[in-house]
Amino acid sequence: MRTLCSILLLCLLTPVTSMAANVNHDEWNRLLNAHVVSVRDGHSTEVDYQGFDNDRPQLTRYLKSLSAVSRSDFDQWPLSEQLAFLINAYNAWTVELILTEWPDLDSIKDIGGFFSNPWKRSFIPLFGKQVSLDDIEHKMIRGWGRYNDPRIHFAVNCASIGCPALLEEAYTSTLLEAQLESQTRRFLADDSRNRANGNTLELSSIFKWYEEDFEKGWMGYRSLFDFLINYQEALHLTDEQQRKLSKHDLEIDYLSYNWALNGTN
């Protein structure tokens, strides 16, 4: 009886760890290591899409491994494993989307023509459905209400110069917190995307489009100002600018977004 109870207990405990272990991001990690290059003193990256195209079989194999995951299995993973999976999926399928038109495009917005939105194209087989990049970002990562972490906006990459850097490694459950924190500071420190100019903060349009995500109480923050105060050292503010920021007394302007492809020359 004791042996039977031990076996039953083991069966109850093993699904979460074994299923999480079935998702291996090593191939995606190798591709990122090989084809993503740090630029601008490490504040951003450029992508060697030709290199990815040369390694298309490896990318295809990785994408198939993501498509093989069932929603029921996914839902039993730890939240950090889920979020790492979804961020990697978004980024890997964005690269795949670029490769469908490579090298005949200058921007992801060129895909599908003037009246078509590449982020709404349902070309991704995931959880037994055909979904879009928008589905992954807005319906899953942002829409499920499980993760509620505004730093995801510095992790998902839209293949454009205006985007936060595509990380040079795969996101993983064990490293996720450190990776999200590093990517946030990396993006804020890039003065081509975010900078202080006198009494004005000139910020990426990401903060305008998704301001509500910075107001939902993550880490107790209820406003974009609260979020920025926590990361003020990354913005390289003067003492006076820091003082004004602490009082929510800086103006905010939003910079134009650069949709040019984030590819290597």
C-alpha cells in the first residue's frame, strides 16, 4: 500500500516539471547567438536575416516544436515558463514572417501591402489554432491577465529599429526575471528612443500605446511616472530632472517610431 501511494503521489507531481522540460529553447538560443548583433554600445541589436535564412531548417524545426505544445499542457506550466515560451514564440515567428519576404522588404509593414496588417495575419499554428502575432501579444500575453508585467514590451520584438532590442539569447523560465529587468534598463538607456531634454522626457511611442499596462499595479506602480521613477538612473537624468520626475513635474513627449527593418547592413 505504501508503494502504491508513493507511485500515485509521484504521478501527481511529475506533469508540471516533465512537460515544462519538453519545451527546449536551445535551438532558438543558438540561432539568436549566431545572428543577432549588439550595436550602439549594447543598447540595441541588429538582426542578420540572411543568416537566419541560411539556417531556415533549424528555425523551422524550432517553430514546429512550439506548435507541438498543447494548450492543456501549457496551462499546467509555471507562469514564468509560460511567459518565456510566448515571448520566444512571438520573436521567432516574427523572424519567420520577415523571411517569407526576404530580402525584398525594407520594413515589416511592407508585408501584405498597404491595406494589410502583418500583425493580424493568422499564419502561426499554436495551441491547435491558426493565430497571429497580435493574438500572441494582445490576447495571450496581455489579455489572459496572468502575467501583468509591463516589461514584456521590452522583450517582444517587432523587427523594427524603433523596437527594443531583440535579445541575443532565448528567454527561459530560470532567467526570465533577470532578462526582463535587463531589457527594460537597456531600452530606457538608449537615448535614440528615450531621453531627457530640459524639462521634457522624450519617450518611445511604446509608452503612449501601452500606457495602461504601466498603470495596473505591477510592483505597486499606478502610473507611468511611478514606473519611470524606478528606472530613472537608466534615463541618465540630472539631479534637477530626477527631482521633477519624483513630483511628476516633467512634460512627456512621444518620439516618432522608426519602422525600418532592424537588419544588419
